[in-house]
Amino acid sequence: MENGGGERGAGLRPHIAVLPTPGMGHLFPLAELAKILVSRYHFTATFITFAVSENKATRDFLSTLPSAISSVSLPAVPLDDVPPDATIETRMSIVSIRSLPAIRDVLQELRSTTNLVAFLADFFAADSFCIARELGIFYYMFIPTNLQFLTLMFELPTLHATVKCPFQELVEPIKLPGCVPIPGPQILTPLRNRSNDCYRWMLHHADLYHQAQGILVNSFVAMEPRSAKHLTAGGRAGSHPPVYPVGPMIQSPSATSPTSLCIKWLDEQPQCSVLFVSFGSGGTLTRRQLGELALGLEQSGQRFLFVVRSPSDEDSSSTYFTASTRENPLSYLPEGFLERTKDVGLVVPSWAPQIEVLSHDATGGFLSHCGWNSTLESVSRGVPMIAWPLFAEQSMNALMLENAARIALRPKAGDDGTFGREEIARVVRELMEGDGGKEARNRVKELKAAAAAALAEGGSSYAALDEVANKWKGSL
């Protein structure tokens, strides 16, 4: 075992094995869940990490977890036969299946050295349920995104059988129970091309979802009330496994990190006056779209904190940009932009302390890619959003945030799919000053209170996790 945690022979303390699929966005909410299981229910836990996700950031993060949480890394599996253009969903699925023998070894070791009662797998790792079943322990799934995504996965086999054309060619939107209608072109990215392996892998995982003994979801009832009602009823009726909304599972602001430039700058700005612009850890724009966004922020006249990454169509072999240009994302901004906006904006390369920024009193809006972790962080801090989805389930999230939760505004794209500077300026002004922004701000404040209430004793998420934890502990 790594990370020095885990209490070998830990008396009667129940133990849980946790298998996140690669990506910090998967690891963070599972870590928050594990910390609650340790502190509130006196569990111990072991995180099992895939070799492809082993890096310094992962190791450093795992080392910060409580001593009752240990970690073990699986050996690397061969991927030489995987096409270089394979999607991340395909790669994660293949890694998961090829790691089954090593997962079996780890679970068998934990079975003999701890009071292992349950196995909790991320949503791309459900092939390993068969091992937990053989060992006679509970096997549950964790969904790091939302109830809308889970509903789609439950309905996917039926959609596959009944819809004969590509989803993006559908004239009518896809209607999922308890969810806003989803236009075909905005469905989950790996479902947009039926001839791609990732589509077949998603069908494979959809079948496995029904094998779980229960499914924990990083959402809460007030965030998705209709979906929660539908899925809870379906679980009781036995049409699918029981579903437990246990969120929001998000990180807390760091109390020990030094104050960053971003926070120092925010300290000097008026309350709720700054738009935070960030596309998550993996989001990038094209050169043209990055330029339009910068000029739109400038035209809006609003204060902004802008996290800039090198564009997605930057060619590393190009002779147009020097090496120093490619290493400096700010070099891709329009000429003179930084000088013209220095009195109203702060532009930072690559990264900002997002949780701390969203928690700051000066932050009044969030232009976001609508990744679910970022969404929950914004909701939990009461910050309304501009929805700018890029990939994965983000377009579906944006639809829900705009039309159901009503906490986000969306810019309208031009005929070529690009958001123009005038439209960006318009939606930024509307969020920060307009009636639409005021309504979204009032609504997100309600959801902020609802999120806190859900996690508090007696709340819906607290009760859902209580039911699961007590069931696991009852197997001792």
C-alpha cells in the first residue's frame, strides 16, 4: 500500500475500496465522499488508481487525504494496439478491462487484511463489479456528473434500438423522463458518431449500470428535482438500481495556500463586479474564438478575471510563432488587449485557484465550460453562470442550467458556430447588469442554500448517504 494510510487489521472499522477512472475531475468528488465516510461513519478506505492517471498531481493530492485513506496504484497495461486517434472514453474503457486481473489481486488482498465491505467504482470501471460479486461484497457505482447523465445512460439501450439515424440528425429533440428536451446535436459527445468505438463502449457501460447494487450521484434533489423524482421512483420499482443523490461533493477552499495574485486583485474590486472566465483543466478554444472572446470581454465594459490557455488549433510545428510564443498563452490575445483592459481586467495564463475565486465576494459571475465539478462549485458559492460548453456532457449540462435550473445565460453562436464579440459583450453585460442576470443570481442563491441544506443532517443528500453507509456497515 502507498500513502501510508490504511489501518491494517483495523478492528471492526468497515473498509471500502474506491476505483476512480483517470482524471482529477473524477478523483476530487470521490475523495470528498471518502472523507465523509471516514469522519462521519468511521470507515477506512483504499483508493485504487490506474497507472495512466499516476502523475505528480495525483500523488500529491492523495497524500493530502486523511490517514484512514490509503492508495495503491495498478500496474500499467499495454495500449500499443489502441489507435492513436481513439477517444478518451475508448482508452479509459480498455484500460479498465485490461486492469481486471490487477484489480482482482488488490481486492483479494484487501479482503484478507481489512474489513472490506464495499467496492465503489467510477462510471467507466463497472466491468470490475464481477470481482466484487465473487468476493461477496457490495458493489456500487459513483457518477461524478449528474442525474440527467444517468437518465440518458439508463435510456440509451432503448434509444439505440429505436433511433435509426445519428442523433444529431433528429428533427425533434430527445425527450428523457424528468429532463429538459435535448436537441440531437447537443447530446453527449461520444454518442454523436455511431461508427466510432466510443459509441459502442458507451452502450457497453449502459448495460453495466443496471448491474450495480446502487448508484451514488454527485448531485442533489433541489438541483434536479424532476430527475430525482423519476430516478428514485424507478429504483423503488426495480426498473433500475437504487439511485442516491449525495452531492454536492466539492473541494473546500484551501486554508493553507498562500494568497495568489488573483485573490489580491479581487480584494481590490467592488462586490459582485467581476466575471470569472475559465474553461476548466482541459478546455481550450480556437485562435479565432479566443480572440473574439477577448474582444467581447473588452467591449462589455465589465471587470473580468480571464484564465487563458494556448488555442486548440495551435500548430507546434508552425514557423509563424516562436517557441517563446507557444509557451506563453497570453501571446495569442489580440494586439493591445492587455494594455487596453489593464484597469478593468486581470489575465492569467493557464490556471487560477478556482474555488477561492468563486468564493470571493468580488466575483459576480462565471463564464464556464459547464463541467459538473465547476458547476457545483459555482452553485455552492451562489455565482450565476454564462454557459459555454465544449465537450463530453457539457452541452447537456448547459441546457439544464439554462432551461431547468435557470441559473445560466447562453450566448448565441453565429452560422459558423463561433460566438462573435458583440454577442459575447451582450451576454456578459446581461449577466452582470441585466434583468436576466438578476433572475439567475436570485435563483442560484436559492440553490446555494438548498445545497447546504441537502448536506446538513436531516437533508436529502445526508439521508441518502446515511442509508448507503449503514447498509454497508450492516454487512459486518
